[in-house]
Amino acid sequence: MFFKGETDIGLLLVAVLSFVKC
């Protein structure tokens, strides 16, 4: 599940950012 696609990384980044923001 590593380097599967930029979309995956982007989604993960958004999720992490959202979690940290919350």
C-alpha cells in the first residue's frame, strides 16, 4: 500500500490534516 498513487497520498494527507485540525 506504498506509492500506490498520488491520490492515495493526497487523501491520507487530507485525513491527517483534518484530524490534526480537529
